[in-house]
Amino acid sequence: MVAMILLVVMIFMGRGLLAFLQQGTENSYSLRQKMRMRLVAESMAEKQGNLVRMDESRLQNLRDNSLLLLDQGHDEGLDYTVFARSWGGEIYIIATAFCRETTRDKLLEPHMMVKGVLVKEGEHYVWRGWAP
């Protein structure tokens, strides 16, 4: 009887350990996925910000409080879109990276959005960093 109780206790402890390990694996995957999306979104925002600073004519169709599509594509296994928005005398470069790798990702569509700020000083735009 004591052996049976010990066996049941060991089984429950083993199941608890497996559940703990599975949760840790899922958290690790989620963190890696978010980091990849953030890095892709930031690199695309910086890339488009530099392209706008070199060729300001890319913003000629941008009106106040409107969005202008700058780029859309696929990088590092992730889809992304980059928009420019003029608001309050500043240009916001808004980049969003989407993860659509698995069936679950296609259903939930996890994404990460970052915003960079460009300000016109004199004749040229200057990168002001990341907006909250």
C-alpha cells in the first residue's frame, strides 16, 4: 500500500516537472519570436528612415494625419510593412513585423510595431530616435 502511494506521488511529481518544462519551452519560443519581430521591425524602420533622409521626394504624397506606404515585404522569415505618418510637424516611420510561420501564427498573427521619428531641420530630415 505504501509503495502504491509513493508511486502515485512520483507520477504526479513527474507530471508537474513535465508541465514546468513545457511551459519554459513555450516561454522561450515566445521570447525569441518577439525578439525576431522587434529586430526586423526596427531594422526596416531605420532602413526606410535613411532612405527618406537621402531622397525626400518619397514623402511628396504624404499629407497631414495620413499614412503613406513606404515598403512591404518579407525579411528573415517574417512579413513586414512600413508606413510614414505626418503628425504635429514630425514624420513617424511606423514598421510592423508579422510572424506567419505556423498554422497557429497564421491564426493569431503575432506582430511587433515600432515607431521612429524624423524631424525636418533646415532643408533635411533628422532621425530623432524611437517614439513610445
